[in-house]
Amino acid sequence: MLQKFIQLVRANAVRAPALPQDLGYRPYASGAVNQLYNSLFCRDPGLRLTGQGVAPPQLHGVIVETHLATGLDVLAVFADGTVRYIEPSGEPVACDLSLPLRCAAARLLGHAKLVLPRIGAFERQRKAPPARGNVRLSFLASDGLWFDDGPLSLMRHEPEAGRLVWHADELRQFAAQAAEGRRPVRLHDVVLAHAA
């Protein structure tokens, strides 16, 4: 299914029309990729009409957004083990469910479950994509959207966030290898290159 979507995106990548205002942010040139990007956050305000809380919060997914010099890099992993990856160029990557990819996804989710109770901020509204050089860790939980963000150069040194960034990097490597047999630039390498 994702492979069909990617083929459709590539076929219409010339310059898709902008998304309507109510469908979210538009960090990519392709309207179809923007639609995929916004759907990763599972934000449907209509589901929260009852106002009922959920305790304890359950983690449904983690989205790691990193604004690199080449564009917005987005990696999403969900509790069912599925992985979605959008390269900074705006190219969605089809991810198979190979054993290394599933194991890397499980490690990222496992650590995120430990971090969720200690995470900093809860948001009713989703924020715009992070600024250049920043990383945002968004946690899709049963009680809403939680996040932690900041400069990648600092976040990678924080005990909890740094470990999540490391796990996300590992997962990105497997996702790209599974898709096309290639290896993307590691986020840690980007930080070191900018520091030099």
C-alpha cells in the first residue's frame, strides 16, 4: 500500500497544489507528501470531544523530526511496529518489516515508553516543524501529543533525548537500507560536521 502511495507521489511530484489550511503544515513541495507527513501525527480533534482522560497514558507512536540543511527529515514508528520515513528531499521511503528494522523500532519504542512519564510538554495544538538545526521528539499517546525539542547539538547530549536520537538514527539506517540498499547520513555526523 505504501509502495503505491510512493509511486503516486513520484508521478505527481512536479508541483502539487498546496494543502488546504485545515490539513496541517506544508514543509515539502509535494502536496501528497505533505498529506502523508500530517497524517503521521494522527491528530483528529473530533476524537477528543468527550473530554475523558486516559490513565495511565499509553504510547502509540514516536515521530522524530529533524530540520537539516537539505530539508525536513521525518521518521515515525508506531506501536504496531510500522515505520514511515520521509527524507529531507521530500521523498517518502517504503519500509519493509525486516527483522533488523522491527528490532530497531522496538528499541526506540521501548525507550520512549520509559521517557514518556518524564517528558516536558503536552500540546493541544501541533507545532510547526522544527527550525533548522533542531530536532523534535513527538510522542503520540492515548491522552494527547507530548513533545521535547531543541537544537540537535544539545539534544544528543541529554541522557534521555540523546538515547532516543541514537535509536532513531539506528532505525533510519535500517529503513533506508531496507528500501533501497543505501545508507542515509547519520544525524550525529551532521552535528559533528557543523561543529567543525
